[in-house]
Amino acid sequence: MIVIMKPKSPLNEIMRLKQKIERENNVSVNVIQGKEYCVLGLIGDTTGVDAGKIRADEFVEDVKKVQQPYKLSNRMFHPDDTVVKVGENSIGGGRLAVIAGPCSVESEEQIVGIAKDVKRSGAKFLRGGAFKPRTSPYSFQGLKERGLELLKIARKETGLPIVTEIMSTDLIDKFVEDVDIIQVGARNMQNFDLLRQLGKTKKPILLKRGISATIEELLMSAEYIMSGGNENVILCERGIRTFETYTRNTLDLSAVPVIKKLSHLPVIVDPSHAAGIWWMVEPLAKAAVAVGADGLMIEVHNDPANAKCDGQQSIKPKVFQELMKDINRMEDAMSCRKYNALNV
Amino acid sequence: MIVIMKPKSPLNEIMRLKQKIERENNVSVNVIQGKEYCVLGLIGDTTGVDAGKIRADEFVEDVKKVQQPYKLSNRMFHPDDTVVKVGENSIGGGRLAVIAGPCSVESEEQIVGIAKDVKRSGAKFLRGGAFKPRTSPYSFQGLKERGLELLKIARKETGLPIVTEIMSTDLIDKFVEDVDIIQVGARNMQNFDLLRQLGKTKKPILLKRGISATIEELLMSAEYIMSGGNENVILCERGIRTFETYTRNTLDLSAVPVIKKLSHLPVIVDPSHAAGIWWMVEPLAKAAVAVGADGLMIEVHNDPANAKCDGQQSIKPKVFQELMKDINRMEDAMSCRKYNALNV
Amino acid sequence: MIVIMKPKSPLNEIMRLKQKIERENNVSVNVIQGKEYCVLGLIGDTTGVDAGKIRADEFVEDVKKVQQPYKLSNRMFHPDDTVVKVGENSIGGGRLAVIAGPCSVESEEQIVGIAKDVKRSGAKFLRGGAFKPRTSPYSFQGLKERGLELLKIARKETGLPIVTEIMSTDLIDKFVEDVDIIQVGARNMQNFDLLRQLGKTKKPILLKRGISATIEELLMSAEYIMSGGNENVILCERGIRTFETYTRNTLDLSAVPVIKKLSHLPVIVDPSHAAGIWWMVEPLAKAAVAVGADGLMIEVHNDPANAKCDGQQSIKPKVFQELMKDINRMEDAMSCRKYNALNV
Amino acid sequence: MIVIMKPKSPLNEIMRLKQKIERENNVSVNVIQGKEYCVLGLIGDTTGVDAGKIRADEFVEDVKKVQQPYKLSNRMFHPDDTVVKVGENSIGGGRLAVIAGPCSVESEEQIVGIAKDVKRSGAKFLRGGAFKPRTSPYSFQGLKERGLELLKIARKETGLPIVTEIMSTDLIDKFVEDVDIIQVGARNMQNFDLLRQLGKTKKPILLKRGISATIEELLMSAEYIMSGGNENVILCERGIRTFETYTRNTLDLSAVPVIKKLSHLPVIVDPSHAAGIWWMVEPLAKAAVAVGADGLMIEVHNDPANAKCDGQQSIKPKVFQELMKDINRMEDAMSCRKYNALNV
């Protein structure tokens, strides 16, 4: 961590602050006197140093971090890729893991039918919302517990592990029992209470990036889960909010190589939510594969025009099948697809 | 709601969609055939119409809203300003309501001392965090239940109603009993489960705008609380995330007149969190008063350089006192300060 | 175009506005009286209708566009892909066109050497800055006219057509004579004077998207060039400004399928400027190919650590060679790579 | 400037880079060896050091600036407020300077009439566009040279100095002769050629912040003008582009105190372009005064519903008159309105 003092700060104030920082933290402080600015360099483990507190000093101009504030999710301390195991499947470290299914579970016929379709095309996991976070209280909120039951039926019929979103700490026990991967949605990425409780389970957690979260904040949220003891975290890029309004969000594919560099955790991409329009799912899914994602999460619906939610961004099973064929061909061609973080 | 059909959509498809929309919603549909585009105009209450479902139709190019999707918070159906009563004080509808206090409660001496200071300067409410949402799991997370007890002591000593943030549904009963205004932080603005549960209480709720939430989304979150039966909602602008990095967030003061036009709910401004730097609090607080806010929420700390959180954005009691004097003078001068929504 | 009247607008005011709009524009106006809102639907060619003027009417709540405001760049009126011919090469409509070269021309040895390298690896065009737009007046501003001469030498040695940026209308004649593709940089995307003058030439123009330009604004800038008579416009996505600071800009790959749908113009991607860091160029370039771009623009430098500008985002010729091999393999595999806009 | 080396960089590479930086720049380099990272601190004048070049070194992780990259506009080297004189009027350093007038000059009657109105209400400068930058080539582009003549007539009639926008270097001589303050619009903030040429004049330049420009970039653009020898630069905040779509742009009032701290140049605010809607001009103008702006730029039109451009954001002369009264009252009340940069 680097502390930039205000120009013309008196020497005794600089020394006072140096001693205060050393006293309150397990670091030593180096003073560099420049032409206009004096700078303090903190040496040691600065993860726990509170930059805001230092900035509050009246002689401090600015504070800049050197070390990343996350540890457990940091590739520096864990060079090998993490592979999250889910039964016989896994995410990270090898071939692409594809999660597919409808936005929300609507009926047994619907979810079982789609599950069979996506499995046939090569999906390894089934998604489907039971508890739905909706912007409007007047929108369909999901089938809730009944939705979970239907997902379990679909799993039984197809063998596909199920992925579904949790919105409340009250339901953690039930989700741990019923679900294979627990999804934390973008809106709850900084619901720290939820993250902390999920950190006490051993379930794989699919943590979606908030629409205005930096990559660093996403990794800090992963750190909440991991610091509780649960290292089975899968990250998911699903679009960020920008000024462009043609797409619902802007898919930030750069986040994939960045996360690969900074962290050992697997990262997948959800092109459906990012684009918000079905006909962009196909090109964006291919781009996600090309950029090095460990997996995809894709909304598939047999009858989008009558879907109870997000029909506009769902592709039909037939389109999904074609997409999977293209992706398989791409993967075969990309001999050196995998980003090699150690070489950067 | 307006539905724009794809160019060259066949007439029978247009009529099919018209009938489908009419069948599934309590609206009638008007067809306007333009030169390149055919447009459907939906007439009736479209609050419950699912735009996404219509967009999912393969002949639909785009859907545009005409009516606002919120009802209970909508000024159109409730022209008079809402005034939220808190004991003998109130927010909205008259003189400026100032909430002041430290980022987090640290000790009895600290919170009682600051409470007395801010009361003397004219604050009507005491803020102080007991449960703190922190980006890092390694940062100070608040004194929790002990913090609530200290706030109650400060209230007893000064008579100031207390405002503090809730992070979990588990604590609603305790907050309802102990606290005067329950704050929902920016990160939880779309924690719908929390909003819904708070809607079942009668407590005043201070709902902060998420850093990437549109004004419409903020009003939809208010709608969650209000549709549960709790109409005591106070909105708070506290800065949005933009590309500018000099300030922590960009305070969106335009949001104040916009909210006043769209909604009858009171709206206050938190310049401390927006700026993230103490020396900007003063000019931004004055600007918030000038733009027509119903109140301010300001972080005040007796010893910012040793504060346990957010010291860099806290002002000292002496600075707060000067600010309050200036603001009082401004208010007196601004005869026509109040935005008159009925004239717009 | 749809005009939403204020709630409770008197009928005579609605009819007055209807007549005014019809009188001033070549359109007819349809009145739809909804439950709360009255809406006017404009029928006819609304490209020239000034929405701002209508919004200025005191009874108007909002105005929403139905038809796109661009004509010449609009795929609706020109369904086939435009292919821009540059000597024997072309951009659009077929195999990927790769433009490569250094950020700025530094010396004959440098530019000729890199030109030979990138040609050998498969690049079809040579880029190199002679006039450089730099944020700081104290930074290297390019070799200017001397740079153009060196580019011409490199073209003579390798046969590669040259692409370089123009910053001023004064130089148009010189660029038309010396250069094969004239680049308009992101900062000048709305330098309308420059666009208009370039519209009077017949040279291919590479128009880069401004860092905060919407896709619609990019197409409107293309329209400036095209409405002057020059239809040889190539669009370029090079990253937009967002809140994420790890990357210099956020590469918006969704823009590629969107532009393909809205326009017939070719669109290429510049991953170097978007990322701002060399090690992200490779994965982002592959993603650009996968998403359906017509070409790539890549910064290559033989000695990045001593480059006079943007060395941090330049890849070495060896890395470029590997990248081209991977891309060729990808292209072969992607049988159905090309986005078929007619099917959407 | 601080250079963060990659973890585990070999000592000889660190020393090589240290020597290279010292050799190529007039600085000395201090090496701080931390636990995980080694950091280089550059001492001396780093304004001319090319951070990108250092980042291109393969052992460098990141580079962070300590010193601001601007000099002439930097308050550190010029503590006193700059006051720009325009005839007998001035901007900066004292009472609020108000610039008012229509978006574009339309006729002699219009511009003279509005000039008289705004003068009567207290405006000190007349604005009016002659050359208009418009997103669409099909929109009204201004009366051009004829517009300048009409502005001169209005100046003659009222004595108000005139402010109008330049879009091309070709017109600099004419503008220097005819105009009192030359405006550089937001879209041309980084038209470096134009800035450089304007730096060779002595005319006051009103430099508007680009809609996606950081405050630092705005100051760097001022630096272009100032480094040519023209120190008469007035900065203008006019809204930045964010995700919020209710307002045309988001007025960033925090920029005012930030600019006051970083620079000695005067800064004014344009609420009309920021909001894009007339009824927000009044509250935002007051907020701009409260936050400490040196002036306002406000669009006033006698007949907004028939204005040739931007009628929706223009206020009528009567509304302007009321606004000026309120602002005068506010100014009187704000004894300590002026931001005292020396105390921060």
C-alpha cells in the first residue's frame, strides 16, 4: 500500500503517521521524499490495513493499493486452477461445462422436457429458477418450493445435476439438501449475510457478478464464502450496466482473462442475461468459449413466447442443439484455448 | 405500452398477437400501420403486462412502456406529498430533516458524545451503523447487537430518534422494537425478500438507491415495501457508479427533482457516501438543499482519523455545526425552494 | 415515432399538437386514447422529425422513436452486406480482414520490419500512426508527415495497403493521395466537420466508435460520411468506457451482432485499445472472430518496452504469428460463423 | 509515480528497469522491497514520464501516478484563482457569471429579443449557436456565418459579450475577430488540433467537459490550450453519460469542488444540456450555485415549442427571470459560499 502525503506536509506529521501505521498494523513503513510529494510505502501483509482510515488523516492526499485485498481466491497464493466437482461432473480445469434450462420452472412437463432436450444436445447441468428475483412485485415470482420439487423430478429423469438461485438465508438448509449447485444472483452478490452463511456449507456456489460490480468486488464476495470454509466457488460473468441501451447489459468478456489471471476459481459466462435478446445468445456464447470461459449458462425454453419470465432471451432447444455442435467444433479447433495464467 | 412489430410482419401474425395480448391481459389493442413499421398500442392498465413475454414473440421488434410500472409510489395516483412521521419529527413536506452521526457505533462515549453534538447543531435524527455491510470479510463488521444497545442509550440521552441499517430478515423483529427508522442499504436495494418482509411492518423505511439502480428501479423497490402495506418509505440518493474515479460515486442530484415529479415519497440525500471524501460533504450538502431534497444524511465523527470505518468521509462536529448554520440561512433565503410537482 | 401526452391533457391541446406535427412534417398522426395516457402515433417517414421540438411542447410527457434515425447505413433499406474494396483486398462479406502494425510509426527500419513480419503471418493491411491524438500535450505526438512517408515506403516494400488516422480537415487531400484507408479515431467520432469533408471523398473510412458512443450514434456518424456520397465506411468497436478500471475500456463484443442486424456496413474489432494490456489481446481477438467480426485491428511492435506509445498493449510479432494460426484454425471450424441478419 | 513489479521478479530485472527509467527520464528511482511485491518510487518531475512505456516492461505489474499530469492548470503551482476578463465583465473569483440565450440563433428578432430579456434579468453574457454540432446530418445545422452576424447585432443592441461554439480550425480567425468567448463543445473536448490552435490565440475559451471525460482529462485538454500560451480557459461541467436514462446526462456537481481543489481555473455549470428537460433547469441551476460554481450557462428561448433545436431543455424568459431572483437571494445568504481551496 502506498500513502501519498499532501504537498508540503510537515516532517513531524509524516513521521507521526508512519509510526501510527506501524503501531496499528503489522507492517513497516518506508518514507520516500519526492520533489512535490512525500510517499509512504507499507511493507508487509497489508490485506487487513484499512485504507479509509489512513485517508481520513488530514495530511493524506491519497492511498493506493499494491497488494490485492483478497487472499483465498488469489492466484498468487494458489497457482493451480480450482476444479469444482459436482457428482461426476466438474466445472473448471478442462472441457467446457454447459448449464442450460429455462429461466423459471413452470410445470413438470416443461422442466422435464427441456431437461431431456438440453441433455441430448450436450448440456451437463440443468438450470431453472424456483425463487425468482423480479424488479416488480407484480411479476411472477416463481413456483418456489414446488419449483424445487419439479427440478428434483427432472434430475431424477435425466441425471443432470440442478442449479437454482437462492434469495434468502432461511432456505439454505433446504437448498443444501435439494440442489447440486446453489446460485447467488447478481442482485445478491453483496448480500454479505447470505454469502457468509453459504460459506459454512460445502455446496458448490455459483456466484454471479453484480451488474455494477468490479472484478475486484466479485472476488471479495467470493472471499466471503471462502473465508467461511467453502472453497467450491464458481464465478459467473453475466453483463454489466453501461450507457448502451440496445442490449440489456454489456457482456464484459474481458473479465474472463482478467479473472483467470487474478484468481484460480473457475469462471463461466451467461450470455442470455447479458444480451436480454435471444438472437444474440449464439454469437456471444461462441465468443465466451473463444475468450477462455470454463463454462456457459444458457436459457433454453421450448415455447419462449409463452414463458413465464425472460422468454425474450431464451433460445429454443433446436437452436441450442445447433449452438452446441458449433461449440464442440470450435473447442476441437482451439488446441491452445486454455489461458495459461503462469505465463503472463 | 407500445409494441413495435418487425418490418414486413404478415397481417395475420399481427392480428394473432393483438388477440393474444387482449386475451391474456385486461387491455384492448389498437393497430397503427405506419410506412415501415406496424405498431400496437395497448389501452388499459398495463402495469401487469409482461413486456418480456411480448418481446419474445418472433414478430416483435421492440416494446416501449408508456405507463410507469409502479402504482403505489406513483404521484399520478397520489398527488400530495407523503410526510413520514417519526415520533414528533417527520420527513417530507416541510423543513429539511437532517440525520447525522458516525458511520459505525464504536462505544457508548463515542455515540452519546456525537449525538449530543449533532443535536446541538440542529440534527433531528441520529444515524449509526451497528451491522455494517463491508466489501471485505476482513474489515470491521460493526458491534452488532451491542451497537443497537448503544444507539438506544444515545436516544435516551438526547431524545433523537435512531436510524440504522438492517442486513437480514432475521433481525426484523428486533429492529422494529429498537429502532425508529430502518435503513435498507444500497447493496440491499433489490434484496426483495428483505423488502417484502419490511412491507409487513409499519416502521419508516429509509431505502437507499443502489449504486447502479435507475430511478425507476428505486421506485419499484419502494413498491415492494408499499405493496405489503407499509407506506412509510423515505428514498435516499447516495451516489451512483460512473466512470469518474476521483469521487467514490457520482452524486446524482438530478434524481431529486425527478423523484419529486414521479413520486409523492420524500427523498433525502447522503453526500458523505457519494463523495467518499470529507471535504466535499459541505458543498454537496448545500447543493442537495438547493435542489429541493427533503433531508440530508451526513456522517459526523469526533475523531475521523481513528474511526473504525469510513473516517475519510466523516466531518467533525465543528464543521457540521458551520454547515448547519449555512444551510439554515440558505433555507430562509429560498422562499420558493420547494419543487412544485403539480406545475410541471 | 410515438408521442406520449401528459395525463389529463385537454383534447383541444392534443388536436392542436396533432395538426402542428402533420403541418410541419410529411406524416399523418393517429390518436390513441388510453386509460391514463393519450398517445400520438406518427405515420410516414419520421427520420427528419425533430423529437426535441415535440418534447418542448408543454403537454408532452415523452417521445419515443420507432424508426431508426439513420437511412443510408440501415440494413432495412439495404439488406445485403457492404463489402469495402481496397485495391485487391476487401473488408466485409467473407474471410476475416486483419489489420496489424505499431501504434505509431517510429522509423523506417521499425515500420518496414513490422510490416514484413505481420504480412508473413497473414495480415492484409498495415496500420501505423503518423498523427497521434494524445491525452497529454507533453506526450509524443507522432512523426506526422514524415510518418506518412515511412508508411508509404513500408507499403512499397510489402504491398500491404496502409491505414492511418486523420485528425484534421487540413490534411484530407494529403491522406486521400497517400493512404489506403483513412481512420477516424474514437475521439473524433463526432467531429462532424471532419466526417462531412470525408464524405466528399471516395476513400474507405475506418470509423471508430467513441468510448461513450451508443451504437446508434456510431451509425449516425457513419450517416454523416455516407450522406456526403462516400459509402465506403468500415465500423470499428474498440471498447467503451465503463466503471470497470482493470481494463482500459470494456470491449463491447455485443456491438458486433447488433451492428450486423441494424446495418449492412462491415464491422471490425480492435482488442488492443480496448484492453490496454497486451496479454488480453489474444483471447479478445479470438472472441471477436467468434462473435462474427469482419476483421481485427491489432497493435504489433517488435520492441514494446521501447515503443514511443502504447507499448503496454502491443504484442510481439511472434505472439501475433501464433494468434493468426489459432484464428485460421477457428475460422475453418466455424462453418456457420457468419451472422445471417436476414433470419433474425 | 509508483511502479509495481510482478511478484518474484528477479533482482537483476528490477535493477535493469530502475536504471532504464533513470537514464530516460530526469528522475531518481527508489526501490522498496515488500513481502510479495517490489515497488519502485520515482522521484523528480514525472509529468513527462510515459507510464505506458513502463507498463510495457514484461516484469511490471502496474504503474500508479502520484503527481498530477497537468502543470499549467494545476493549483499546486498556481494557488490563486484565475479570473478570466471579458471586456468589463469577468468569470471567476467573485460573483456568479451568468451566460444565457437560445440553443441556436434563428433570426435577428429572436436573438435580439432574447438578449434584451436575459440582460434585464441579470445575465452578463449572451450565448447562441451559429455552427451546431448535431448527432444527425439531417438536423438543422445552424445559420453559420449568418448566425455570427446576428449575434454581433445582439451584442451591439445590448452590450452583452457573446459566447458561441467553434467546430473547426478553419474558422478560428473569424471567431477571434467576432466573438468574445469561444466555446469548445463537449464532443470536441479532445479535438487536440482545435485545442492547440486555440492555444495560440488570446481569446477566452469556454471548454466543456466531454460526456465521458474524467476530470483529469478535462484538465489535460485545458493544458493543451494553456501550453500554447493562452491561459484564459473557463471550464464547464455539463453532465456525463451514465446508465440513468431519465435525464439526458447526469450532472456531476461533485466536479465543481474537485476542479476547484485541483485547478485554479474558473468552472461554470450548464444545467440545460445535462438535464435535457426544461423543468429541471431551475433546481439544478440553484444546486450549481450552492456547490460553488463560478457561473451558469442556461438556455433561454422565447418560444421553446418552435425552437429550431433543443427546445425541450430551454426555459422561457419569465422563468429565467424568477430563477435569477432566487439565485441572487441565495448568493446573498451564502456568506461563505466560496470554496476555499487553500484550507483543504
